[in-house]
Amino acid sequence: MAPSAIDATSTENVQTLDFQNGFVQIINGKSAPTEQSRHGLNPATQKAKPDVPLATKEDLDRAVDAAKEAFKKWSKVPYEERQAAVLAYADAVEKMRTEFRDLLISEQGKPIPQADVETEAAIGWIRGMASFKLPEDVVEDNAKYTAITRYTPLGVVAAIVPWNFPLMLATAKIAPALLTGNVIIVKPSPFTPYCGLKLVELAQQFFPPGVVQSLSGDDNLGPWITSHPGINKISFTGSTNTGKLVMQSASKTLKRVTLELGGNDPAIIFPDVDVEKVAEKVALFAFLNSGQVCLNLKRIYVHESIYEQFRDAMVKNVKAYTLGDGSQEGISHGPLQNSMQYERVKTFFEDIEKQGWNVAVGGKIDPSKGFFIAPTIIDRPPEKSRIVVEEPFGPIVPLLSWSTEEEVIARANDTTLGLGASVWSNDVEKATRVAREIEAGSVWINSHFDISPLVPFGGHKESGIGSEWGANGLKGFCNVQSLFVSKTATN
């Protein structure tokens, strides 16, 4: 591990990591062993994965102290040098992309094609965020003074990374934090610690000690981090309920928070669409990553005149899916990631019989070695039923019909969440008009889940606080400073 590698701009001398063993947490540039350890599971087989450290409060204190010291120097490094180090880090991740992808499959469970997409996104988000600068802006210049807006780093950032996209969402927090002059402590999910730990281990070859650190723990570590007085910002991605706890804990020290939380995304399907093509796409975005995406389509509203045709087309596509171990070729959908989520999603399947829901496809959970649940469509459940109101975060989705534009907009907005939504119609002008009425942070026309490191991403209502990515995301890692330079001499 290089003691200082700010000027590293190539991957020629990068040391290869051991992706099979040696999963360590990093404090002040060095491996930080712990007395106790734990391990994750491969969700497709439930076989134990290698041990990872179990951090203590003392580990957190040491990491924060090291981060504070590192911040004093890192925050003063010129932007161009920080940018060069971040881009060199992206090159190193790309050099090991296959190893990262395979590790992702084994800990998260997603199939090879989806793991390829996430791995490429992990690299792309580092490079995309490095394409931005936050220059000082002269906002007023008169005879009395010049007023300048500056963006200064907050200090020590803690990244709390979820288990559904453990690779991409780690790099998407690391890159903007470092580019803006902050230092970062990465806490991977206890369910998927492996990619995050290797990302931080690799980072030691490009950044000075204390700039990028990792802590591996259990459910105790998150609350310790959010309440720690030495941490200046929390970047959290996870459920709305946990996000509320994060905000409550962070409020005690007024630390800054960015919260990217749950969604209950509606799709509004107009009767003029190509039913076969749109049904295929809607099914894709409903069941991507086995429904474990905050931006998955979770309420599908189809115009009553094409409802049966659209339902049958979706069913046809879902029946063609192949459920299995994501490491095998030809698999389209893998398992749920962990037993906790598996048991929660099972309660929606129990409601099928209890509530008398009609099943269009799926509906049963077959015994298996892993946490497998077949994609399921519920045919027109009651509007206030649990499957419509709540976010299952699994492969079960309600299909609903509508008759008037005013009605379906009201139903789409009838939720405490507001992350994403999509409107599907050949009349783009009409679709855009409807999209502007939807209360969500991202709304797509004739697509869904198009995201970019250049575009701000965040939720309305209880789907989040603040935004990530884009120039807005970078500013979320900064204090805004107004600098008034007087043109009048003191004498």
C-alpha cells in the first residue's frame, strides 16, 4: 500500500488483490484486524463466504481520528491532482472488473448480465463524477465589493452502502466525496461486505492514509457512525424506515445527510402503445434484480381498453424468465439477497390467499437451497391493498387498470413515496404533460431507470433528502461559502 500516491496516474504498478480471501477493513492506510469476525452468505446456495472483521467502537474512533488528520492535507490538494488520482483509481477498478463482477455475483446473487452492468456502472460513475468541477462563481461585482460563491469540503464523510448494489453505490459515494476534498469512511452492508472492502483496499494504492477507509460490522455499526460527533456527513442509501433513524441520529450533531430511500414507482400505460414491446420493457423494469431496486416499477397502471392484452403479454415475458444461480450462464433472475428480505417478501405471498388476490403468473414459492422467489404478477388487487400501498422490494408486482387521465395521475401520486415514475405513450407531448404532474424525483417517458452520473438523482416526499450525482450531488458534499471582497481600502 502506497503511503502517498496522489500523483499515481496509471495502473502499471498496481498490486493485484486477492478476491478469494483476505477481506480486511482499512484504518489509516493499514489492515485493522479485529478480535471477532462474521461472514456473509452466497444467496443462491446459502454457503458461507469468507470471514470479515467485526468493527468495535474503538475502531470507529481510530478511523475518525485518522480521517480528521488526513483531511487537513487532502482538502488542500489541488482539484486537478485529486481528479487524477480518482481517475487512476477508476482505471484500476476496470483492470480488475472481472474479479469485482464475480465477487458481486457471489455475494449479491444477481445474474452475470446484470452484474456486468453494475460493474461497468461502478467504473463509469467514478469517471462521470470526475468530469465535473465546482468553480468559484462571481455572483456580484460592483463598486463596493466582489461577491464570490465557493464550495468547500465538509470534512469526514461516512458512506453507508446498501446490499442491492454494493459495488456501484460504493464508488458513486467514494468518487464525489474525494473530488470535493473530503475524506471518506465506507461501511458496506453486513449482508454484502466483500466488494466494498476490496474497493477500499484497492484505493490505498492511490490515496494517502486516512483518505479512504473502511469499517466492517454488524447492525451496531451504523448507529455508532450516525451519532459519532467526529463525522460531518452521512451519505445513506437504504429503506425509508432506516433513513428516518439515520436522520434522527444525525440531527443530534447537525451533521449533513443525503438520504436515498425507498420508492413505490408507478408506470402509466396509455392505450396507444405497442403492447408487446412495452409489456416486455415494463416486465424488465418490474423484475430487474429480482425486484430489489428502489427504482423498480412497483405499481403498473394500464388503460382499461388494453388491459387484458397487456397483462397477457407481460405474463408471456415473465414465463420466459429463467430463475437460478446468477453465476451460471442463461440465468435471467437470481435469488433475493438475504433471509430477512426473503421472509418479508414471503408475507406478500401469504396475503395472496388471505386477501383473495388473483394471480396472473407465479404466486408460489418453491423450496430451494437459496432465497429464490419466482416473479409474480397480481391481477387488479384492491387499490388500498398492501401490495399496492407498500414497497415489497421483491419479485411481486400489482397490475392495475385505469380509465381517465385525471384519475390515474391522482392514483399514481397517492403515496408517501416519490422516487421515480414512468409514462408510456406514442404521444410524447401528452406523456410529457402527464409526467410533469407526477410527484417524483425522476420521471421517464417511454423508458424507466435511465440514470447517469451527470444527472442529479434523489427522491421527493419520504423517498429521500437531497440528491446524489451531477453537479447537485457534488454540492451535497460541500459547504457553500459566500466571500465578499471589499474594494475599499481599510484606511
